[in-house]
Amino acid sequence: MRLGVLYSGGKDSNYSLYIASKYHEISVLLNIIPKNNESYLYHYINNNLTELQSKALNIPIERFNINNNEEETLFEVLKYLKEKYNIDGIVTGAIRSTYQGSRFQRICRRLNLWCFNPLWLKDEEEYLYELLENNFRFIIVGWYTYPLDINILGKVVDENIIKKLIEYKEKYKINIAGEGGEYETFVLYQPLFKKKIIIKDYEIKIEKNYAEYIIKDAYLK
């Protein structure tokens, strides 16, 4: 089947792409640009760098700004992609969010598209270790939960960081995969990348209840 991938640049959309590519042809990446970081459906921070990731993957990307109605925007965009790329379905990175999953499924049904959610109901802890086992290199770029851990920003996720996330889960009941919006990630390398992404410049933005690692300059090597 020919599939498009709802692509944010984070770990979930990249791993969903990685799994789907084993069985299907990936025709296009779809990047939705939300107005701010309060969107429940779409990834916000460092969103512009998905174009660099598209080059690393050698897969075309289509980027669209969202209006106030997120669901209808996605419907119109998927309708356009279905006609332009002749796709049969869309891949999402939803894990346990019924808010995300139900909306993606409903829109795909309206367009007679298959909605493929390869990460659905994965055990979050096993999933994080699976990313490391499959040579995914990614960093945490946004932290939106208590406690405000600024030191975790920009660090390549390894076993020590996963243990820290598990500790936060036990103490503060966070979702260790970030499915509840606790944090956002950015993938620097995964097995489908032809080149690695190198960060040249960045800044850390700290607010009262969240912190972000904003990549100002990056290149492929």
C-alpha cells in the first residue's frame, strides 16, 4: 500500500514511519503546523526542522498551517494528499491517546483511507528501550510537566534518562512516553536517515511551568 505519514519530527512519528516502511511504500510525510504549543493533536516545537528530516529520509514532505478547526484542516489536507500522491492510508504515532486516535480514525473513514497506528497500546517502558535497541538517536526538546527538569533538555535519550522518566512516573504519575503532553522530542538519527542531523546552535527558553530547547541552526552530515 502507498501511505502518508503524519510527521512531527519526534520519536513517535519516526518510529511509526520506521515500522510502516517495512511493509508498505511511504509516499509522503505530512507536517501540520499548529498555532502554538497548546495543540492536543500536533507537535509544535522545532516543527520547521521537519524539512531537514525529510531530506535525511529522502521522502517528500508537505507542510500545512492549521486553522482554528484542527479536525477539518486535517480532513482537507488528507483529501489533497490522497489526490496528489494516490495514497491508500495514513500512519500516525498515537500510542494511547483516544483523543488523537478517535479523530484520526474518523477523518480517515470519511476519506476511505486506512488509518495505521503501529504504536497503539504499546507498553511505554518497553517502547522507549525498543527505540534505543533500534538505534534511534533523539533528544527531549520540550518539558511541560512537574517537576520542571531543565537539565534533561537537549540530552540524547539513553538508559539513564529512561530511568529518570520511570522515576518521575512513580513519583508524579507522568506518562513516560510523553503521551500526555509531558514532553516533546526531536529525532537526530534513525535507521532510515541517509545522514545524521547535527545541531549547530540552540537556545533554552524557560517559563514558569515549562521549558523548551529551541534549535536555531542544524545541518546534515
